[in-house]
Amino acid sequence: MKKVNKKIVLLSALSAFLLLSGCTKVSEESVMDRIAHGDKKIVWATVVTTPLIGQLNVNTGEVEGHDADVARAITKELTGSADNAEFVEVSSQNRVAFVKNNIADAVISTMTITEEREKVIDFTDPYYIGGQAFIVPDGSAINGVADLTAESVVAGAKGTTMMLNMKTLAPQAQTREYDTESEAFTTLVAGQADAYTSDNVILMGMMSQTPGFHMAGGRLTNEPYGIAINEDDDAFLAALNNAIAKLKADGTIAAIDDKWFGEFE
């Protein structure tokens, strides 16, 4: 992998394909063993195009956002320095593959803890409780999920619990799935969808960048976000959970929440 300024690794579609083919892996050694042996790098998979959550700053080369800050705080707890955090880009539909194929040590990307996912990967304790919501253009007649009809088109990202939930929340509505959250939102902006559904924090990020949209109704679900890692790495899982507990207790995670979401909550 090619490093791009301050240890940020951005994966093009081609490089992601090569990685998933097994050409590049983080290490065959477990994370905690690597750290004990002096290699303190922790590779985090996260989004880099979602405002407030994870977005590449093209001027500094840094990934900025809530989940990136949580990853850095945890990395500091485990290794002594936040600078040991490295990032690879991930999308909703390939998050599980990134940890299963050892492309990243962990995924932190507004990933909801579900029983189905826990069949193939392990999750930490929640580091944030989000929830599904949806946004519509200002002036829309849609004021809540009950207003969605058979003619309504709801956009969302592939591989998310949000799109699965739509089958029960509004089975009458049409759904269109896109590779990234940004693509789904762009569809709404272009007038090709009537609503866009996602985690409330992702929606807040989109609205922070583009005026003219608002939440239609409140939060529809409670979605506990966990950090995903490969199965059976008990030492790493325990270390992550201990770090999350400490960062919650000392107010670090609360401060990160307020930094990124306080204006919109």
C-alpha cells in the first residue's frame, strides 16, 4: 500500500480489489502481539467521504471526523500515541470483508452491532448509540415514515441495516441502493429520490454540507455502533473494550461526540 501524508492510506477501486484478492494484508501476527514486539501501527478501516463521520481533508491529508477521532483516541490508549493510527477507506458493503481478509485490523464506520454480523465477525461494546432517520427536501409533503407511499422513492447505501429496516418500516415505499452514502445523498439532491435514509449522524453530516434539507420525523431506531474485528482475537477485543470503557469514563468520547454532533443534536 502506498502511504499518503501522515499515514493515511486511500484505496482506489483497483487497489481495493487487489487487497481483497489477498495481495496485501496488514500482518499475519495478531495486533496485540505486534504492539508487544514494537510494531505499534493499528490499521483502521473507515469512511473518508462522509462529513462529520470520516472525511479526507485534501489540504492536510488527514481523515477528519467522529469515528476517526475515536480511533485515534483508542490507538493512543493501546500504543501511547494517536499517530500510530493508520486509515484505509472502506464502504458499507465491504466492511466485513476488510476484517475477514485482514486488510484492516478493525473497522470503525458507523457499523451497527447485529446478530447476523456477529455470526462472522466480533464487535466491541458500543462506542456510540445512533439511530435510523431520513431526510427530505425543505417543502416536502413527507413529514414522517407514515407519509411514504408506493410512489415514494427512498435512497440509501448498500449493505446497511437501514435499507433492510425499510422493508418493515415502510414496505410500500420503493428503495434504491447505492455504493456509498454520498451517492445516495446525491440522488436526493438531484431530485431522483423523495427521501434519503441512513444513520442520524450521517444525515447530520450531509446536512452540514448542503442546506435545503431536514429530518422528517425523529429517530426511528436505536443503533449501537461497535468496532468490528476478526473473530477469535480475544486479546485485541478485550483491549479495545477496556479502552472504550476508559474513554467513556474520563469524558473523552463524550467530548468527541459534542465536537462533531453537538450543533445538530
